[in-house]
Amino acid sequence: MKMIILAAVAAFAVAPGVALAGTPGSSNGVTQKMTGKAAASYSDAVFGDTTCNETQHPKFDTVSCTLSSANVGLAGTSGTVGWYSDFDNSKLGTFAYTVSADGLSYYGQATYTH
């Protein structure tokens, strides 16, 4: 799963996962998907109860999440936070996100330092 770090707030959600090696190719080729019934669901201290679809690419992940209730404090905002991949929770990176105007979802791209 992932850890989100926003300012001094850290949220942890841990679940077992299988780490698969990325395949060589362009940065936009899909390596694997975690969507639909396989989407990651957890309670996040920043965003609240969330369900995230994540698609792994060789150099980044795309993420789209829905919230069980609106987070009006973050509605319409964008930012960056620390992010652990749902595919390999030892893989720390940066997630550039945008929260929807109604505060019911967020999406973005995670890039990793290693």
C-alpha cells in the first residue's frame, strides 16, 4: 500500500502485496494495473476512507482515487506528497495530485527516486 506524507502529517496503511519487476520499455507502457475489485482500499489520515486504482508504468504510476465522503478542506487543491507504490511499498516517490472540486476524488502521477 502507500504512505502519504503531507507537511508533518504521516498516514500509514499496510497490506501484503506482490512486487513484480518492471519490464523494459517506454515510460508510458503499462506494466500492471490495480483496478476494480483489486483496487487498494484503506483509511488515509489525510484524505479519509479511500479506494485507489493505480496503474504501474516503468518510470511512474498513475493513480485515481475516490473518497467515501467529501474532504472539503482539500477540495479543488493540488499539491505533492510523499508516496509509496501500491505495487512495491518499499518504493518511495513523490505524488503530484489534484483533488476534485467537490472533494470526492483525487488523481495524479507518482514518480519514484529509485
